[in-house]
Amino acid sequence: MTEYEYLFGPVPSRRMGRSLGVDLLPFKTCSLNCIFCEVGTTTVRTLTRDEYVPIDAIQKELLHWFEHDGQADFITLAGSGEPTLHTKFGQLLAFIKAQSDISTALLTNGTLFPDADVRRDAAQADVVKVSLSAGDEATFEKIHRPARNIHLQDMIDAYRLFREEFSGQLWIEVFLVAGINDSPESISRIAEITRSIRPDRVDLNTAVRPTADPTTRAVDEATLHRLAAQFNPPANVAVSFTSGPHERLPVSAAAVLAMLKRRPCSAEQITASFGAPRDVVDACLKDLTWNGLVRSIDRHGEVFFQAES
Ligand code: SF4
């Protein structure tokens, strides 16, 4: 497998099957520093937009990937931070559309959606997934630890505007943390706001992987399923991988490391992602751990592997 700097995967996505990730930010640049973040603690917390990584270099890697692989269900802008902070993410979506028939997705925390230019660029994606995990400003601050001048109400207003402007699939992810935003009042408020935005899909998620704040507690799966019915449309519970058997992908220590740089995974998840024999994945993980590039973390009795930053 070719080593790319900005592309990773294809990885199994809970929502999108096989998804090629495109990383537009240096680790770890984001407008939020969510307690539940699986990428790690935000080191550059900002609302300043910039061409954080050169668009030409990303496009060059994509052209190479189209030519040598080109098989995925989605190409997803995501990765080491908030993709809409990159001033040219819209240009990149247009480039992908011009070069390929693969659907595009934008995974965003939505903090920049009050900016009409960001909404216009986001509307070029086939799927836009935004985040809504609080029903009031105090909970928003607690769970997301935002950069200055980010307000939940501005984002909600912008989501409603975007729904009017965008004809593609609008998905909302609600990330629930036990003891913080899972009270009946909190859920009811989030569900009410979600309904007013009229999304095509709602996903409920919780902290099943290692998180930026290790004290972050997951909501149990049975509770998530019970809460799902309060949403309109009824929410999907996106807690575990649903990756079916994929076609086999070449696996190497470099490819595994590229995946782990973006989010922690268990050996089972890596095995499912590559469709690779477990002993080969174990050998890659052993090699990476031995060389100090990866460490293992216990999360509720399950072992995850995470790239050293
Ligand atoms: S979860 Fe997403 S929005 Fe929150 S800090 Fe991590 S990358 Fe940023």
C-alpha cells in the first residue's frame, strides 16, 4: 500500500461502509476540544481559517489513489481536526466530484456554519454530518470546551439555514456522555432542537473508544436504544462497527499506523478494516509497539491501539 500523507484508509465507517479519509489539518487543530474526542486533546484551538495543508499536495495524492486503487463507498473529509477550518475544503470537494463518481461526505462539528461561505462550500458534499450534543450553552461549554466566540444558538440557527440551502443528506450526530448530557431534560431538549433542523438521519454515539478526557463515561447501549425513539427521525445507535466482510486490502505497518493516527482501534477493528488475517495485523501492531510508534490502552476491558503523538 502506498504511504500517503493526507489520505488514510479506506477505513470501515459505522455510517458509510468503506470510506477513504482525507485529512485537511495538522494534528490536532480544531475549534473545539471535546472531552470525548477520539483523536486526542486539541493542541491548536482556533476559529481562524487557513490553508493548513497545501491543497495541491492533497489533490496529487488523490489523483494517485484514483489511478491505483479508487475503490471506496465514500471519500470523507475528516481526520485530525475540524475540516471546515481549511479555507479550500470546498475547492477540494469540487475537485473530487470532477474526478470521480464516489460520493463525498463532510464530517464537521458545525462551529463555522454561521459563516455563509462555509455553508456554501459544505453544500457541495453529498452527505454533511454535523454535531449537536448539547441543548444549552452551559452543557455545550462543558462537553466541547470551545474556542472563543462560539455559541450553540448561532450554530443551531445556522443548521436550520443550511437545511434550507442544502438538498443533500444532512445527518446529525449526538454524542452522549454519562452524567453530562444524558439527563431526561437534556435529551428531550436535544431531541427537540434536532427535530427543528429536519435532518435526514440522527446518530447516537457514546464514548466506546479512548477519549481526550479519560474520565469521560459512556452511556450504556440499552439506554441509547431506548433514547433513540425520542428523536425524529428515530436515531440510529452508532456504537459499534458494523463493517461487514470487506474485500481484502493490503495491510502493512505503515497502513495500520496511518489509521491509528486518526483514531484508536482495536485489533479486531483493524482486522475487519483490511479484511486481513489476524496474525498479520498482530504482527504489524507488535512491530509498531516495539518501535514506540503505537501504544495500547485499556478501555472498559477492551484493548485499543493508539498512535503516539
Ligand atoms: S471530537 Fe471532533 S470537534 Fe471535538 S475536538 Fe475532536 S475533532 Fe474537534
